[in-house]
Amino acid sequence: MRDAGAVPSYRINYQGPREHAVEAARVLADADGIELTASQPFEAKAGSEDVVLRLTVEGSTDDVLDAVALTRGQLPPGATIEIAEG
């Protein structure tokens, strides 16, 4: 178990096909040094068949950056994953 005071949290947003959202979350959560701590229900993206999935992870900045890059490399065309501002 991690000490929540010692490890920063990051909000991560996935946007893309619903059928790939869970896989993207799994790849992110399985990355070295990452702990998935929360996820919000899927949100439909207006005017599109895509969804938005908002996740919260804990890990060092380097581990989070590496995990997002790893996940991004496995996304289908047109899907995105990013570290959210704020």
C-alpha cells in the first residue's frame, strides 16, 4: 500500500471508441509504478460515437509520463489519452 502523502496523483483522460476504453485503462493501470485509484463512468462525446473516460492514477511523474506514452502507443487511430490540467 502506498503512502498517499508521498505519491502524486494525476488525472488522465481517454477519448475514443468505447470498446477500447477499458483496454486503455488496463494498460495504464498495469504499467510499472502506476496505481489506478479512481475512474468516472463513461461520458458520451457530443456529436460522436466516442466516449470520454476520466481516470485518476498515482505514481511518480516519470512513471505516469511513461505509462501514458505506453498506452498511447496501443490506441486505435483517432483515440487520445492525456494528462489533464489542474
